[in-house]
Amino acid sequence: MLNKITQLRYLRSLLPNALPVLCHALVLLAGTSAWRPLGLALIAATLVFYCYPRPANIPGRYAPGKTLLAFTPFTAAVAAGTDVPAAWSIAALATAAMIAVEVLLGRVVSAAKIATVNLDTNPVTTDSFLRRTILYYLSTFAIAAVQIPLLAPGFAAWSPYTVALAALPTAILAAAKFLGLTHRILPSTEDTTATVANALEQLDPEFMIYFAGPPNTTYQLEMWLPYFDQIDGDYFIMTRERHNLNALSRATERPVVFVEGQGPIDLIIPESVSAVFYVNNGMKNTHLVRNPDLLHLQLLHGDSDKVSSYNPVTAMYDRIFCAGQAGIDRYANHGVRIQADKFDIVGRPQVSVLDIPRTRISDATAPTVLYAPTWTGFYEDANYCSLPLGPNLVRTLLERGATVVFRPHPYTDRDDGAKRKRIEIEELLRADAAKTGRAHAWGEKASEEMTLFDCVNAADALVCDVSAVASDWLYTEKPFAVVDARDEGEEFAVTFPLASAAYLIDGSGSNLDQVLDELLKTDPLAAERTRAKVYYLGDFPAETYERAFVDKAEEYIGIGRRA
């Protein structure tokens, strides 16, 4: 429950700074005897927010709220009409001073800007995140100590000593910074780089994965990890952002190295590495692609007719892996010139877990339909989101007796209009489930308890937008419809060739009944989907489908090693 609360963006940013204001208000307005139980409860709640979740604990975070909480003794004294004991005042001021210098000292302890997980290194040398976290918790501990006289007046004398204990490391670090002696107590960038380089040398990896991206994008890499693990040879992951280090530490047991600056990148890569895999076209990829001694292979993280699947930037890699011939033709069809011999068709191993049914859609008397709309995108020309039509679509499916699995894109709520439509659809499903007992899936069940492929396997038919979901669905050979959200009409199938194997719903939904009859009853495009499956996902036997990628990857790792 606590994890759900802290994942709410506005609560997470507002409450830690707002709760101390409420504490002070209770002190002033309710009197000492009345405010204490609720005030202490609010203080405890605030301290919990300061400490959880761990990745948010960086020096300087929640500084306004923490400072307010440090001055609680003064407000309590004003409310009681008494003076603040000198020792208590000093403890409160010392705590406020600790908070004030946190940001500066956080930069000092993070100077090396390299950290690792799952790698045999000395954490004191390499883990600047550990040092930053300790710095953050020292002031948080001091805040708790300042509250001792309020919680247990009989132990009030302990408050200044406890604060002094917490403040001592901060004071030493601040003095070292002032005197220019931080190099005496903290490892330098050179020390950290050498330590990580030596540890990776001992690992003796044959290839590496390079990943850079904004928060909540590690899914792009995580979908490939099971197949990297099948490759013969050790590997490690390099990421350029600390938030990705934290996320990947939970996703894999393989070594992950965070390198913030460009300088140490080449210095820590051992000579045993022959190839580098990429799963997106992140801007920071150029920091390593420029290295001519390595073989650079681009996988991307989904196959679709979106602009991102024919980005001209992809030409800078030595090899480009595509799921099928469609992935190759897509570049040429959009005027992106890349040498044909740079491409390799390797299938899309992730879809090998999908079931291929042996029955027709017409056999399903009460079909289950997966509705998986995409998000609005960063730019208008990349907005293929069908959610404006979503409530009408879902309402029509419910009227036909269908069970609906609703799984919107994780970024849906970035657009307020799309968020409102999502909520409306979920309310429709909730009401229908209560009325009919049908086992619809939405919200946490469809997006967290079930994976995307769980949703695919649970469904008889799909309605989606222009996205990689459609390409993956092809593997199942089950019928699907795509929403022409931008009302491109006849041009839609030209711009997005995969639409030739799908039933097309126009952006207004005017042909919804006709399309749903074809999707859920007659299914005249069954043969076309079989052809499209080979074109988009490669012609590999189902029994060994995922090996196509693994075998080709091992081949190029060997080529890079010999080079």
C-alpha cells in the first residue's frame, strides 16, 4: 500500500514538504496537549516519506520540509509560552545547517560519478550512491533526534548528543571541502575508474550492452535480457543514468555499471569485449558508437510502422537486427538509405512465448478482446492514440457480450485528455463486471499482474493502434483491428503497411459495427495474416524461433573478437 502511495507523483512531491507545515499549524492552533498525538503521527509519516522509496533519497531532497521539521521545537515553545532550552536550540540549528549543506556535499561525494551493482568491487570506492544515501540519512536521523523532547520529555537531554553524533561526519566532510582536503578522504575519479576497470577485467566479458534513456524506459532492455542470457559468454551492462542503474539492479543479476561522464567509458571496457548491443537510439549512444575497435549492433525494442522504427540515426551502427523483411524495407520505403548488407533478419524472440490457437475466431461464442491503445507521443506527428474513440469502442464490445482486457500504454497519463478517457473506460468495465460478472481486466491486473504477452494469450482478438503490439500479435495468427486515429483513410495502409493484414477502424468509429463483425465473426483476412507474419517476424520454425537471434548474436560476437 505504501509503495502505491509513493508512486503517485503529486503526493510524492507534495506531502513531504506539506506535512511539516501541518505539524507547525497543529502546534500553534491546538495547544501542546491536544496536538502531540496527531502531530507526532504526522512527523512519523513525514519521516517515512523521507526514507521511502530508496532511489529518491538524494542529498537536498525535500529540503524545505526537512528544515521546517527541524524547527518544530521553536514552534512548540511558542505554543507553550516557554523558552527553548539552549541545547535543544543548538540541536535544531545544527540539523538545519546539515540540511543546508547537503546539496553541496552531495556533489562532493559523487565527484567520481561511477557506480556498480552485481560487480565484485569495493563499494566504499565505487558506490557514490551509497555515500549520497548516507549523507541524506544523517540529516533525516538528526531530524528524528530533534523530536525526542516532544516524544519522550524524560529523554530530552539525549537530543543534542544524538544530533551531534549525526552531524559529525557531515562536519568533517564540510571541513575537508573548505580546506581542499576531500581527496584525502574520498576516492578520486581515477581511483574509481581503475577499480571498476580491474573488476571488469576479472569478469572477462565477451560482449556488453549499452543503455541510455529517461526514467521508466528500462523495459526496452529488460525484454531482451532472457535472450542475452542464452548467449554463450559473459556480459555486463553499461548505463549512463543513475535512475537506470537502480531499475536494472532489480531486473538482472548481471553486472551493471553506471558511468555519468563520457571520459571513463572507454577506460573501463576490457579488451575481451568484442561487441556492443543497443536497444534504442538514445542520444548518448554516440559516446560509444564512435569507438572503432568494437562491433556495434542495434536491436531496437519493438517492431512497428512508427517513425522510431525507421530513424535515420540507426545507420550509424555496424549491424542492424530486424525481426523480418518488413523492418528492412521500412527504411527504404521512407527514404532512409542504409546499406542492405548491414541488416540481419533474426525474428523477435520475445514472441516465442505466445500461443498459436488451432481454432477460428468464429468458434468463440463469447470472445475476449484485448484493447491496447498507445500513448499520444512526444510530438503531434507521432500521436497515434485511439483513446478519444476508446469509450465508444469498449461500450460497443460490451454490448456484443465480449470480455475486455484493457491495457493502455504506460505513458498514457502524460496527456490529461488521454487520462480522462482511460478512467472512463475503466469505469465502464467496472460497472459491467459488477452487472454481468464478466471477468474484464483493467488497471493493476492488466498492467502489472499480467504481462503484455499474458494479455495477448488471454485474448481471442485485438484492437490496437500503430504500435509494436500489432507486430507481436501477428505471431499468434489471431485476428486484429487497428484504429486509424488520424483519419488518413486510403493513405493509412500506405504509411503503415501492417494495416493490410488488419481490420481498419476509422478515427470517428463510424464503421465500428462492420469492422467488429469481420474481426469477431467472419475473419476474411486470415490468409493475409499468415503472409504478413513471415514478412514482419521472419520465417523460422516455432520450435527454435528464439534461437535465430541467439545464433546470429554469437556469430557477430565471434567476428568482433577475431577482428
